[in-house]
Amino acid sequence: MEADSKPKKSGARLCCVCNQNRAALKRPKTLEQICRECFYAVFEEEIHQVILENQLFKPGERIAIGASGGKDSTVLAYVLSELNRRHNYGLDLFLLSVDEGITGYRDDSLETVKRNELQYGLPLKIVSYKDLYGWTMDEIVKMIGLKNNCTFCGVFRRQALDRGAALLKVDKVATGHNADDIAETVLLNILRGDIASFNSEFINIRFSLRLMLGCQNLNKFSTYAYFKKLDYFSTECIYSPNAYRGFAREFIKDLERIRPRAILDIIKSGEDFRISTTTKMPEQGTCERCGYISSQKWCKACVLLEGLNRGLPKLGIGRNQGLNSDGKKDRKRDSRTPSIESKQCGSLEF
Ligand code: SF4
């Protein structure tokens, strides 16, 4: 029996929900005192309600859970598999991991995902950069150094996740991110002038799933994972300078200290962002080389890969640079491809 399920001792605060157990934490939303068991129940029920209200799933659907071994994706895998059983969603759930080929980081975190596969009884598919692109991140960093490594990694990860989803023949991909991550991404998109990422037609089910789960649960993923003693990996990537996102994170934390609602407000701004109908947006097509979605002849991953393979990795770097199918520089920007790095960096990027 846990400490907080013992009868109240003199002076100990009682849970505001069950009024029996000792309170273990404050609910972020209401600041009420709550015990662990009631926290689990409230957290899981909130996610269940979000799923129902937004009709996120249909019976019989195949759902891949982006699994990095980090806290958020582990909580998502655990809770979704629990809710699927408890409420008979009728979903076929899978774990989908991307192996970037980062020795001392991803190899270790994938061991966690392999344990999760057994613990939660969810089949695991791992797609690797080496298999998809012929390069590991270790090899890429050896060539390019630590300056633009996250740009390569973010672009490759997005495509790897989609390719893994296609291999698994899933209907949707669920990724676990918390509200902080989403607010950072909204802010980064603004700071970079990456308006294409705000265009609603580019917001796919992955985004809405993580948005809804993340926003509704604020940053309770950490508390849930910690109290539940879930098996997750918490080391940062060894190549994670990623300074730009770090500044955005610090800025948001400062804002939150002054105004606690700042994170939710930033996310709402991102949701409500609309692009003028007179703004020319890139037209969606497919990459001539690999068939992946792209607004240019070549998708961003193929451009970056061409640079690597030709020993000219900077060819694909930068806001306005790319390569045409004849291998020449193309000054038009592929704004369809989001230049979003992963957070640092346990999780899968959208
Ligand atoms: Fe890739 Fe994230 Fe590491 Fe950057 S920090 S290299 S995006 S895993």
C-alpha cells in the first residue's frame, strides 16, 4: 500500500477527490490537492474524454505510437494501451521508433522501447536512418560537425516516421508531446517566418493528437511517469546544442513565470493563426526522386542527402537553398517542409 493511501495523519492534507488518502500533489489546472491514485484516474479520464470529444479514433483503426523511449511517448504508449483495453476502443496499437544512429544515445533509448514492447504487449517497428538514407547521424556529424546536425536529423526523422507508418499500414500516428513542446514549436515557427506550418491544411492528425493530449494535460506527463514508475529514458542527445529552440524554451519559461497561462495562450494563438487567402502558398506535390510529399522537385530530405553524398553538405542548408532535379541550386524555398528541429530530443518530431 502506498504512503498516501494510509489514513490521514494529523496535519496531513487529504485528497480533494476521494477525501481519504493523503494528498501527493497539486492539480496544475485547479491547484487542488490530490492523491496519487486519484491523479492517475483524473489524468487517464481527461485523455479518454479528449479522445471521445474529438473523435480521434475509430474502431478497427491501426495506430502507431511514436516511441522514443522518452517520458512523454512512454506515457502515451502506456495510457493509450490502457484506455484501449479499458474502453474497448478496438484499436490495433503499434510502437514506431526511429533509429537515427546515435551511439550512446539512441541505441540506449531503443533498449527502453524494446522493454516497453514487452511490458505493454505492443508490436514494435524500428526504422533507421542507415537503412532509409544510407547515413547514420554519427556519420553525418562526422562530416558536418555540430552546427546543422539537428536540421538533417529533424528532416530525416519526419520522413522516417511517415515511412515507418506506411510500412505498418497504420491510419494514424500518435506522438506524445507536452504543452511546452507545442508552445515552443509555435513560437519557433513565428520566429522563423515558417508560415506554411501554420496553414491548417498542413496540420495533420499527428499534430492534432499531440496538441489535444498535450494541451489538455499540461505538463502532467512527467508527474504521471514518475509516480507510475514507468520505464523511460531521460538522457539528452549527445548532439543536442539546438540553441535556437533552447532560447525559445527559456523565453517561454520566463513568460510563464510572469503569466502562468502563457503556454496555453501561445498554443491557442498557433491554433487560431490564419494565413491571408491572398498569400501565395506552395503547392503540394511529390518528390521526383523518392515520391515523398514536396512542393519542390526534390523533397528536403533528398536535397540534404544529395549534399551529403556529394560531399557538399551545406548545399541543402539554409532557408532558400535547395537543389533542382538536375542537381543545381534552387533559390526557391521549400516552405512545405517544416524546418522544425526536434526538441532536445527524446521525441519524434512532426
Ligand atoms: Fe537529432 Fe534531436 Fe539529437 Fe538534434 S538533438 S541530432 S534533432 S536527436
